[in-house]
Amino acid sequence: MTGVNPILTGLACRCPVCGRGALFRAYLKLHETCPECGADLRAADSGDGPAVFVILICGAIACFGLLFTEVSYHPPIWLELAIWLPLAVLLCLAALPVFKAVLVTLQFHHKAEEGRLDR
């Protein structure tokens, strides 16, 4: 196990090994190696996990906000959609890199690897 806190390091989008280097080189593209410590990050694969968490959590927040607005204020549907659809998209786009970083750092922390059959 590494010496960095995987949750805090992931929330900061930092290297799962040293906790200092940037994890991403682009919006959702990981560096191949850490710019600070040189750790190999090519094996990190979070798969569809971040997208699932983002859809479930951000979708629940956006649906609650939409329903609360409808029940409390009864605005026209076009106004609700004009407010909540962009907010939901922005919330998802903001949360996706953070969730991916947390899952990658947890993968490194627990030394998770691809499953294989030993025969």
C-alpha cells in the first residue's frame, strides 16, 4: 500500500503513488508516467466505473432539483428544461474527472489488477 490517502489524492487529481504529480494530461487522459516521481500509470484502468457513479449521483441531484422546482414554483416546462438540463450536463462534466481519479487512486492503493485464470 502506498503512503498517500487514496481518497484525498483522488479528489485532488494527483498521482496515486507520490500524491504530488498531476494525474491527467488532458480532460480524462492519464499521464503515462507521473511527471513528479516517474511512476508507471499505464496499467491504470477505471473502466466504466466513474461514468456509472456520475450518472447515478448527478442524475439523482438533477432529478431532485427538477422535481423540487416543479412542486414548489410550477414554472413552464421549457424553463425547467432550460435550467436543469445544462446544470445536469455541467455537473456530470465536472464530476467525471474527479470520480475517475478517485477510482484510479483506489486501484493503486489496493493493488488491483486484471483478473486471470491460473491453470
